[in-house]
Amino acid sequence: MTTPPQGPPTSAPVTPQPSAAAAPVTVPDVIDLPSGNELDALAAAELQGAQPVRLIVVAGPVGAGKTTLLATLHDLFQTGKIGDYAFAWSRTLPAFERRCHLSRIASERSVADTERTKIGEVRYLHTQISGPELPENLLDLLFTDVNGETFELARDSIAECQRLHFLKMADHFLLLIDCEKIIDRKKRNQVIHEAMMLLRSCLDSGMLPASCFVNVLWTKYDFAAAAANGEHASFLQKATEEFQKQFGSRVGRLSFRKVAARPADVDGLEFGYGLPELLQEWATESPRNRTMNLLPDEELGSRESEKFLQRHFHSTSDSK
Amino acid sequence: MSESASNQFVMIGLPATGKTSFLAALWYLVQHGDVEHGLTLERMEGDSKHLNQISSVWASFEAVPRTSINSERIVSMVLIETSTKKNITLTFPDLSGESFMSQWVDRHFTASYEEFLKESVGGVLFISPLNYHKPVRIASAMPLLKEMVEAGQANEEKDDGGSIPWDPTQAPTQVQLVELLQFIAGREYFKPPFRLALVISAWDDVLKVKKTSPTKWLADEMPFLAQFLESNRRLFDFNVYGVSAQGGDYDKDVDELTEMTASERILIEGDGVRNAHDLTELLTWLMR
């Protein structure tokens, strides 16, 4: 694990004097530490070190469960390993914790919820895992933290999609489809239609590489399971076939998975249903080996200057 | 182990985790021969007022006062290793738990902690098994929530969405501790492997509830922290200890405790511990 450059202390040190036992410590000046907030592209790009980084793009409309998926992954690690994989590090612990808050009793809510991602710049959440068959036993996972409105804009406009520079670096593209809407017969065709338009826009814009692994996630699957209706299963099957037909040959791999991050009380669906299998896919499968540049080319010059300034003139860094 | 080697260790712990009680019991133990111990006080040096005060309180079966931010200080002990007769100077900062909470909440080190950390070759991380936050999901706690609402215990300071805003001080303890260790390992001067003794304090209370080992307790109760340590063995060379510096409850167990010699009420359990009353075994492990 590399340790990043950090600036010098902002104040003169108080050197401990072992011979002067019980000497009072001088009134403190402070050394700033990493904020633990979501990473911007610059901080995310600095992750490339001794071990590989996988970029997981989490895409879908507002309310599809993008943030809940990531918060649940963090929550699952707090109860133990997920399959073969253990938590190893995170540069964004407070950011994860904030996302978990509304699902915990500390929030004093009666029903779990997730804070909506705010509109703004692209941000990333970070988790490093350890496990067998990983290089150096470690792997950095970067997750996009992008609000649903951004993907809705990208769905409707190639130009908007081309602003999503991170798509070019995607190892795994998760396309979230909300089963709570799928069980509504009036909405379900629209939901599939819009998901396909988003994927098409990402591909036609040239942003999503043809080698990318696309995983269609049927989120909030507990709604479909609770409906116990063969018709929903049949609808999902037909939608799967349509996805395969339209996109199967356009991406590195197209797969489908049922997910229920925080399922209601449905037999056979435990907390984080589907996530262990997803994590295993991210850990073991990557479409390519390449360096990761999350910054638009035209911004590289100015951002490099910013990086230089940050390293040499500030004592803070959002890196570990 | 030699005189010239650095024997400076950081003591890390959130509020009320037993750091000062540990120091108090240690300062008493190394001065008395009522139980065998690997390290003995060689001589007093400088100002020992703080250590003397807390060890006197400890010896009289009273709760050792917690260190406040205003009373933080560096303490040192000149000890002699019983088996080799080598002199060893041990230095610890006795920092308040609030200082460590502040690292997580306010995201800064004090400059003095930073300087101390640079020279430290290891640390002791204190964890209280009696007072720690566990993440509890709403779905798994519905009956408890209903009870709180009916009993009027629910907090009134809710936001527009009917929720209490996120408070970092209430974040799961294991997450806070992982962050404190990440802060240490993330400094540019950090030299792995950093030797880390984890102390589960009030160990006698844990054993009253169930038979377990310190390592098992950590894996069961703080799996996130346990995973972090296992995943980062090349950064942290760690060992987990259960320690009871008090020996029991001063209200309930005082008759039993006063029948023992003072140092006999100290309890330490962990991999490699040979003498269950010798706190200095932990220090010897740190310096090995």
C-alpha cells in the first residue's frame, strides 16, 4: 500500500521529552487529516498504486437504489466478510457512514431510507478488499456516486452523455432497474425502455467501451418476489431476452442479477441479497488491464497544476 | 532490546476505554513485588506526580479520573527487564479519549500527537467492551423502536424528513477505530510493520457474560476492525489482549478484591501471556 505525499505540519512541533516525565503537553496546533468525503476525480486517480483498481459505474434513474446498493455493501462488511472477501481499507468511511445513517436506528426513522445523492460533480466512493486470487491479495474498488438526474440527462442527450468521462474507464457498468416499478403493469414497459435508452446512449456516444462488462441489476427484487406472480417472472425473462438481442454483441459481457439490498420480510431474501455474487464478479473479472485516467484530457494540464500545488503547498490530502 | 532503541508507544482509544486505568495499574505493578513481573521500576525520573496520583487512586479501589483534554501529558518510566537486567525507558502520551474522537469528527491531529507518532514504534489500542456503538439496522430493531416511541424516548430533534441528522460521534465504534488506524498508516513517515497491542478493557466483565478469548471477542463484536487488521498484517503486527486493570466492580466486588494482593487483581489474557497478572508482558511483546 503506498502512502501518498502529504505536506509538512502547519506548526512547529512539540518534541516529547522522555526525561521530563509528566511534562504537560503544549496547547495544540493541528494537523489536518483526510476528510473522508467522496473522492473527486483527482483523488480517485491517485489511487493507482501497487494493486489494480476497478471502476464500477453505478447507473440508473432517481430512486433505482444506487446509493442503497453501496451503503449496503459497507453495512455487510460491518457484520463480517462477504464471501471470500474482507474489508481492507476505505478512503471514504464517513461518506459511507452518512449513506447508511437513514437505515439505522440512530436516525430514529421507522422505515429505512437512503439520502439522495446531490446534483453536482462526479464523485467516487472507495473500498479496498482483500481476498484470495487477488494481486497482492488486495484490490481497490471505486464506485461512481452520481445522482439519477445525471443519468436521465445522459439518456436523452448524446452530448450530455459525452460529459460523463468516467464511462470510458468503466470495468463494470451496473444498470439498475427498479422492480418496484416492474410490478406496476402500467410502468414496467417504460422502465425497461428507459433503461435500454440509457445503455444505448452510453454506447452510441462512444463513451462506454465495447469491452465493458454490463450487469443489469433487478433492484428491490423483494417486490417482484413478494408479488409471487408468474407474470412478473415472465416479464423479466422477456426483458432479459430483449436486452440480449439488442446489446449482447455490443458489450464485453452482458449479465443479469436479482438484487435486494434491504429486502422486506420475504422468504429466502436476506439482507444484501445478490451482493456477495456481485462482489465476487467485480473482484475476479475485469475486461482489461489498463491505467485509469478519470480526468478529461483537456483538464489534465490544469489539474496537474492543481495536484502540484496541493502536494507542495497544502498539508491536507484526501488520500490515505 | 537495548537502551538506545526507541520504546515510545502511542496509546490510542476513544473516551472511557481504560487508558488511564491501565497506566495506573502498570505504575503500581512495576513498583511492587506482590506478583512476578517481567519489567520492574529501575528508578524514578523527573516529575512522576501524575502517575503517582492515578496509581494511588487505583490502589485505593477508586475509579481513576479520566484524562481531560486540558490534563493531557506525556509520561515515561525507566524500567529494568528482570531477566536481562537491561534498562528500558518507556514513554507514552496520556491523551484524552476526546482527542481521539476529535480525530474522527474534526479530522485533525494535534501537532504534539503528530510529533510523538513520528517517533513511536508501536501502539496500544484500547477498546471498551461495555460502551461501544454497534450499527443496528431499522429492519432488525422494529420492536425496540416501537418501544422507544411508546416510552417517549425518541429524540425530538428530527429534520424535515423525520430523521435525526447524522452524528459522527454515534458512528459505529469499529468504523471510528479503523479510521484512527488508517490515519496512522497514512502518514508519510509511517514505517510498517507497526506493532499494535489491542486491549479489550474490563475483561472480567466480558468473562462474566461468556467464555471467550480476546481474539474471538474482537472477531465477534468488531468484525469490521478485525477484517481491517487481518487484511493489513503487513502494516500492523498485532496481538489482542483482554485486560482488567481494576479486577472487578469497585461497588459489587470490593470485598473479594481487597482479599487479594493489589497486583493480583490485575488480569491479562492473550496469545503468549504466561502470567495472568503481569501487564508488562504486553509491553515486552511490543518491544520484542
